[in-house]
Amino acid sequence: MNKKIIVISAVWCPSCLILKKDLKKVRNDYPTLEIETLDYDFDSEDVKKYNVGDKLPVIISFIDNQEVKRLIGEKNYDEIVEFLKESKVVWKR
């Protein structure tokens, strides 16, 4: 079963900058989780496929290349982990 998340952010987005610290911790705590990052401006063609609108950051969870759930806006580490568990892309720490 292929599980991953895609994180869409931008360099001009303050909430996205805050997310970087928590995302680093997620990478450390869940090393087997595949995390792909896309920049809203620099990867605009890829970002269009996900129809994210204009509120950032966006985290999209996938299982076997099927979208499961989205998390939109500024969230803290605990909220991100809860989202990952609800999406069933991670089980526990």
C-alpha cells in the first residue's frame, strides 16, 4: 500500500514558513512516510492538478494514489499528526 502526503506552500506565505518546522519533526517521527513538497508559484502546473485555491498551506494525504483528505491553513504539529492518523497514512509514533 502506497501512502504519502503532498504539501503545497509558498515562500511568501507566513503560515507555510511556520509549517516547515513542524514538517521537519513529522519527517523525523515518521521516516517511512513519503512527503512530496510543491511550491505554489514555482510548481504551478503541478499545483493546478490539485485545485487548492488560494489558502495555504495545503496538505493532501494519498493512499495508493487516491486522495484521502486535505488539511488547509496553519496547523500545529499535533493537528498535523492527528490529520495523518485520521487519513490512515500513519498509525502511531
